[in-house]
Amino acid sequence: MNKFRLDIFNTQPPQHYKGGVERRINETTHRLIDQVDITIYSGTKAGFKVPTVVNGINNVPLQSTDRKYPLDNWTFNRTVAKTFFDADIYEAHNDSGYGLCKALKKQTTKKPFIHTIHGVLAEEVKQAKLIGHMSLHGKVANYFMAYLARIEKKIAKEADLIVTISTYSFDKIQTHYDIAPEKIRIVPNGVDTEKYKPSTENQSILKRQFGLKETFPVVLFVGNLIPRKGLTYLIQAAQQLVKTRPDTQFVIVGDGPLKAQLIDSLIASKLLDNFTFMSKLTDDELSTMYRCSDIFVLPSIQEGQGIVLLEALASGKPAVAFDIGGVNEVIINGKNGLLVSNRNSEDLAEALLQLLDNSELRQKMGHAGRQFVEKNFTWDICTQKMLKIYQETLNITRP
């Protein structure tokens, strides 16, 4: 079969960023190079100024600002709108491609356009408003999020097909953006089961590598420090938990605008000694961190799916999270983890304590989680599903 040409658009260059979107782009594209001629267009961020080839994939910079979202996104899309592209299929992730709609309309050859939506922005705006007592920064951020949600809706209307990562997101796209279900395809994210796998090393030695106490249990969180990740609920749960298990170590891997606020809250609650913040870890360090943890926690109040959940389960760790859409498609309550009522910090504390006090249950759930991921959520599975969708779109002719 002759290779077809696929152009992918994402504001952040995937070779320089490690978010869920970038990981999906990297993992799927390098598995497709024998069948697809791929070019990835990204903004000029993180020093990305010159076209490069990474793992056989062409990476091309398009002018943008190196400032933070949403300004970087807006300037990137302004450049996209003025550029001519020549591929058989175009794919834009989230709202990184609204300039592409304008560019494609200028071209005489109309080729299919796929819009991949990871988290539905309109739902994120809705959930953020439910938090209450939002800071000025949060209100400004949510204002821009609402603006971008309107753009995301417009892109979804323009696209020939929409790809999303969970049944939850599938439903929210229909609800918020009024998209017919037959236009949407579900392709979950995956995980590298060779990189993320159960530990064969002594766990105490692994903990020592990160300066953690060898005999104290580790509850791990990985993600951006932003409102929808629900870390305030984790702190509230920790207040209850340490009364029974004062030896519990909470490790927070990630960075974001809430970091200072979270630390202030921990100081006020006299919990700072129980928490360790690690802003940046290499891929190898992150996989080791999963292995040296005892429980993974994701207190998100809104989540499309959560690649970090897949990584934790692949590492043989039970997960605790709120029972929300997207998450409950990965955590099977009582099998590979525990689900509790959304925004309920007391239930969260009880679930964590249940696992901390039962090593046999942790081991049983960890084993089940590994099997579940191997069967349903590898990057190879994700890639093959995307390839079928690309082949499907080749038969679409834009009007």
C-alpha cells in the first residue's frame, strides 16, 4: 500500500513537551512511519525554531509566541491560517487547529480534516464554575477557557470526523457542541507497557533514590497543578488520613499555577512534612517513581481519561479516584482500584486508608490493573485504531 500524507497540528512541539496530547502524538506517529508519511506542525516554543526529523517524523515549526496558553495558541493559529498545506489528511488536536479551518478553505484541493478532542473544554468550564470561591487568576483563566470552548465547538462543526478518548468525552461533545454521534469516533489513549511495568527491584531502594523514607508508604499523584485536578480535596483527605497513618508520604509530581497556594494550605494544615513536590522528572525517573509508590491517587473533578491512570495501572499500582466520567472507564471499582463520590474528601481518605492497611489487596488490585491495561490500553492498540480512522477518512471528499 502506498503511503498517504498526514499533517498533524499541535501548538506545543511534542518532542519538547510531555503532556497527554504530546505523548499520544509521539507514541502513535512513530508506530506509523512504515505506513504513513507524517509531518507535525507546532509553534515555535521551547527553542523549536528549525525543522527537524525525530524518530523518522518530520517536525516543522510555525511562528508563535513562546508565552503561555492561550497566547501561544492564538499566535500559532494565526500563522496556520496564512500557510498552505499539502497532505491527504489533516488532524488537529484540541483547539490547536482553528487556523487550519481557514487555511483549508483557501485551498482548491479539499482533503479531510480530523479534530481530535482530548478533554471537552466546555465541560471543563462548567466544572470549574462548580468549585466556588475561585481566585482572580482562576476567573480570568476560566473566561479564556470559555472563549476557547466556543472555538473548539466551531472546529468540531467544521471537521469531517471527530476523534475523542472516552465514552464520557463522546457524550459531552454531543451535549455541548451539538455534534451527531455518527461523526465521532472513540480511540482511548494508551501506555507503553514496556516502560511502565511492575517493579522487580527492592522498593525501599527505589524510595531512597528520591530521598523518601524507605519504610513509609507513598501515595503518588502525577499531573498539572490546576483546579480540575482536585488537589485541594487530596489535602483535605490527608488531614483525616494522617491522624491514623502519620507515616504516609504524599508525592506530588507536576507543576502549575496552584503550587504556591497548595503549599500555603499545607503549611496552614501542618501537613507540609507529609508532602514532597517534584516539578520535573525524566521519563525514566517517572517510571521509577510509579514503581516505588504504594498507591496512585487522582482526585480530578473532571477528566477525559487520564494517561497517568494507565501508567499507574501498568506499573501494578492500585488507583484511587473520584467516580467521574472518563476515570470510571479505566478504574473498575473494587477490581483495579477504588472509586469514591466526587468531591468527597472523607470518602477519599477512607479509600486510601483501606489500601494502606491492606498490602494483599494492593497487590491483588495492582495485578488486575496490569492485566486490564495490557488487554485494552496499549499504544499499539491506539495506533491501529487511528490507522483505521485515517483509512476511513481517505474516502471522504470535502464539499
